[in-house]
Amino acid sequence: MNKKTTPPSEEYKITITGRHVHVTDAMKEYAKDKIAKIERFSKNLIDVVITMDIQKLEHRVDIVLKAGHVKIKVNAVSNDMYVSVDKAIDRLQTKLRKYKDRLHHHQTKALSAIDMNVNVIRPHDEDVDDINDAIEAETYSRLASEFSQHKIVKKEKRLLKSLSIDEAMMKMELSEDMFKIFRDEESNKLKVIYRRVDEDYGVIEIE
């Protein structure tokens, strides 16, 4: 395993690691030069981790870039490590460029916002048994048949982060999530940003 971190004098850190491959100085310098070219796309770079791996004939490069509150992941595979670096950097630039274009587009138009009051109603204790009996008697068989193939296969705990609207849009743009819950930095209120059918975004404010 090979590992290299940029000198402390640089504003951000680059870590280059090799798995099943000896990462030469030339490979490290090539990757660092390529990363330096994306600085113009993001002025808030904090950390870049590059992993080079060889499995049989596949030369794989994984890049994880952190800029502000956002983490971007890309990878590329080819039969040459230098080509894989080029492909991964191209994908990284495409994601960053796409985000900037979308962000500029959304800044020129107002986001649709919905004020939503969420009420949780708890039934009286004496009604719980009757309700459960009715559900079991009338709908259990149908629901069990209809949803028997759906299972919860994974549970995750995630920190609820404070984000600006712009940062929330960036995270949505750089992921495939349909929605994201966050705390607005300005209002300190919980909000949900979601993808609309017209490919724009909407924001729901939860009170």
C-alpha cells in the first residue's frame, strides 16, 4: 500500500493510496496535477482521496472529493491507470460543472415552498385493541399478500446537518436521492428538498 499526503502548506489535502498496486511517484504527480486543474470549479476544497486498484486486467481509480458540506464520489476503470485517472477526473469535472450550471439556474428563479403543519394523533388507549382487531380481521391477509416481497434490508442513522438552500441543492444535484431533510442555516427550521417531475426542486418547510 502506498500513501501520500500533500504538504501542510496547501489549502486542501490530497491522499493517494494504492491497493494491489505499487503507486509510483510519477502516478502520484500525474494524479495531483489533474486534481489541481479542478480547483477553478470549487474554491472550497477540503480533502481529496484517490485510491488506485488493480484487479486482474482492470485498473480502477476511485476519487472522493470533499468541498464544504458536500462529498462527491466518482470512479473509472480501464486497462491503463493513467487513462482511468483521466476518466475519473473528467467525471468529477462534469459533476461540478453540472452543479454550477444548475445552481445558477435555480438562483434566477424562486423555489416553490410549502408550509406544512405535521400533527401526530395518538388514539385513546381503550380504542387501540379495537382498532388492531379490526385491522387484523379485515386487511391483514390482503396487506400481507400485497407487500410480502418488500422488506427493510438496511437501516442507517445519519446526522441532521445544517445547510443553506444552495448547499442542499448541491447535495441533491450530486446524488440520486429523491429528497433530503436538512436544517436551514438561516431559519434553523427543518426543511425537505425534493425533486419535482419537471426536474426542478421544491422545498417543504416543516413546522
